[in-house]
Amino acid sequence: MRIAVLTSGGDSAGMNPAVRAVVKAGITKGCETYVIREGYEGLVRGNTTPPRPRPKAERHVPAERLARFGTDALVKNLSFGDGPALREGAGDADEEEEGTLRGRHIVRVGWDDVRGWMGEGGTFIGSARSASFRTLEGRLAAAHNLIKEGIDGLVVCGGDGSLTGADRLRAEWGELVQQLVAGGKITETEAALNSHLKIVGLVGSIDNDMALTDMTIGAPTALTRICEAIDNINSTAASHSRAFVVEVMGRHCGWLALMAGVSAGADYVFIPEQPPKSQPWEEEMCEVIRRHREVGKRKTIVIVAEGAHDRDLNPIKAEKVKDVLTEVLKLDTRVTTLGHTQRGGRPVAMDRILPTLQGIDAVNALLEATPDQPSYMIGIHENKILRIPLVDAVQQTQAVAAAIEARDFGRAMSLRDPEFEQ
Ligand code: ATP
């Protein structure tokens, strides 16, 4: 089987370990392994230049590794590609030529190509938001490129948008293949050979915003980065008896804000799913912080998720919170927006373990997939790696956003956590 892996949407720590796991598990199971650069955009653009010749290094294969895996495929794939070139993005992708972007976005990789990726942040194969993949024309080009490269299994690592795109590609696959035949792009024989595309999703998202899984790849690292930042803020806040309003990521999901609040001992947290009960909200927040100050707290930390709002869906922004703390409580207040520092840096242990276990199961799911099964998302629940129908996870995630939009905050919370009580 030929399998390919891509990373899509916002990058997250743990994407490199995920790609590494898919490639190594794929090779171990006898597959040919590919990476697709720049997410769906790379899939749409495909390969428009021939592969560069890559010198194959003579290499010694340790006997114990051969004994452990013992497959011809492994030996064959050990040093297929060129690791450093792939890691630096050097060489092939996106060369500008006569006004058109040309290059190679679908690249065969071997074991050595992903060596040393476990502890590296971001995604070496690139991620992108692709407007063209949202169009039928773009998805037709993507299907054509997959068929041209002979790829029959695809692992997509990204957020809910990326997995929605994956679900759409899989749902439309038969129709896309027929349109490629009608347009003379592929033959009837090729269509028959490619009647089924196997897709598996891995959730790479720092927000932990995907339904039906307990944790997404990148969320533990982002939370750790936020905690480190608030620890640093804490010492200066306590020294000067200041208040800090910290804005963290999370458009529809308050997990990062809420868990950072617990980890850092914050005074007040604003999350999209559960706005303050009072409208207007200012006095409710001030009352809590006033109480904390009265019992001797020298510092105040308020955490605001970027998608926070009041019960009428008016945004609650960090600057507004600062003004309230300054004017009503007379606190010396500063705003810190953590921004992209939350994404960056080396993955913490959980963001190596989770993508490794899930990447291996993604390959198993591809190898076991049958046409009558749904596409799966690999999740984790109560410490067990699970396969969940992709369409269910995507629909429930969208239902949370819809409940917030409809101001049904109780439903938003119970969709996040069925045991939640108002
Ligand atoms: P993040 O959580 O970081 O926002 P995401 O995967 O949700 O990650 P999006 O920008 O929503 O990020 O989606 C990534 C890409 O997936 C889009 O640029 C687009 O190419 C594809 N995609 C998203 N939604 C769809 C859709 N409904 N149909 C087809 N493709 C889609």
C-alpha cells in the first residue's frame, strides 16, 4: 500500500512526531510512505517537476534492527530520501517558474528522513490553509494527484477544518473519480483501481477543540507554554501587587484558558462556552477579585480566551477587562497576549506519546479499512487510543460552535462534557 501523510491548518507541537510515527509504522508494515508538503495546498498542486536524483548513501543497517523488524520493506526504505533537505524544505517545493508555482509537493520518504523529528516543534513538511481545496476544482486536482502518484491511503493531521476537508474528500471520492474519467484525465481502468480512497484523521490542534476525544495533539504543549508564561508573570505581579490580563488562544473552545486557570491559580477565566452569568458581566468579575484581594492576595490573574464573549455574544477583550480592573478596582493592570509563543517550541512528553501511539494506529486503520466502513479519526478516551467515525467527531465539534452561536451555553458545555451540570 502507498500511504501519504499531510499536516494542515494551524501548526501544533506534536505534528512532527505524528508524521514520524506514520512513516515509521508504514515502513514497518511494508508500505511505501510519502509526505505531502504544505497541507492540502500541496495535494492540489501535486508534482510538476521530476524528482531530483538523490544519492543513496551506502549504509550499515544494525543487525538488531533487522532482527527486530526483519522486513525487506524496511531495508529497502531505510535511506530512501534525503533527511536534511526535507527538514529544511530545501530543494523541491514551490519554485517560481514563468509565473506559475511548480515543484514537488508529494515526496517519497524513508526511515532516515524522519530521524530526529520526535523532539521538534511545528511541522517540517509545512502546513497551510488552502482556499483552492475548498473548491470542487481544487479537490478534483487533489484526487488526480493522489491517483497519479498511486497513493491509496491518506493520513491528515489537522484541526476540525482539516478533518472536515478530509471527510468531504472521502465522501466525494467516487464522484471525483468519475469526473476525472469524463474529463479524460484518467482511464476507466485507473478509475476501477482507485475506486476507494482510505482516509484517517489525526487531530492536531493546540485548542483541544475536537469532540469525542479527550486530547488533541499539541494541546498539552500549548498549555505548558501558557503555564510557564503565567509563572513568569506571577513573580512580577506579586512584587508590584499588580493585575495581569492574559489572553490565550481558543476561538470556540475554552479548554486552554480553563486549564491554564486551574494550573496557574488564576482569579477569573473567560471562556466562549460559558460566559459570565450576569449581564453586564463587569460587577460579577470585580466581586470575585475584590474578595480575593480582601483575603490577602497580592496579585490578580485574569485569563481571557480569544473567543470569549458575554451572553449576548459581544466579544470580551483583554483590553476591556484591563479597563474595568483599572477603573473599578483601581488595580495597576497590564495585558499580556501570549499569541504564537503558545504554538512554538519542543513538544512536551504527552505530545510525543500521543502522536506516536495515534500515528501507529492510523496506519493500522488504513491497512484494515474496507469500503463499507466510515473514515476514522484516531482519538483518545480514558487513556485508550480509539477509532471514532470522522463524520461524528466533525459534526459534534460543529454542534458546539452552533450552540454557542445560538446562545445555548448549557448545550455547548454538555456537548463538551456530557457530565457537566449547570
Ligand atoms: P485550526 O484548528 O488550527 O484552525 P483547522 O484544520 O481547523 O486548524 P482550517 O483553516 O479550518 O484549520 O482548515 C484547514 C484547511 O482544511 C482549509 O484551509 C481548507 O483547505 C480545508 N478545509 C476546511 N474546511 C473545509 C471544507 N468544508 N471543505 C473542504 N476543505 C476544507
